[in-house]
Amino acid sequence: KIDEAVRQINLARLRIDNEIAEPASSDPDYLLQLESDRQELDLLDAVCLMREGKYFKARKALKAIVEEGGAYKADAQKLLEEL
């Protein structure tokens, strides 16, 4: 099930990256939502890494989220403390 989750995360990330590169709307709120969605995918990907036992990669991904800031910084920090 983790493999399928990672596959879906990667597909969603590609769609969001494409939409950020060529947005359908110039609405600032829409662009902020796309960025928030991308950050959420980063966090979900880190959780998948943790569940797979890839702790070094998970720690690296979580640190990047914390350094970037954003909506999921606190969640990433909490997960880092649990590693």
C-alpha cells in the first residue's frame, strides 16, 4: 500500500508542478493553494519514507520542510522529534 501511496503522491506532484509552471488562473489565492498542496505532498512523502524504514531520507525531507517553513512546518518538526 505504501508503494501505491508514493505513486499517487508523485503523480499529484507532477500535476501540481505543471500547474505552477503554467497556471490556469493568475489568482494569488489559487497559486498559494497550489503551493500548500505541494507542501502537503512533501509531508506525505516523508511519512511514507518513515513507514518504509528509510529514516535518513525521511529526516532529510522533514528538515527541508521545516527550513522552507509554510503550513506543514510544525507537523514536520513534530515528526523529526519522533525520529
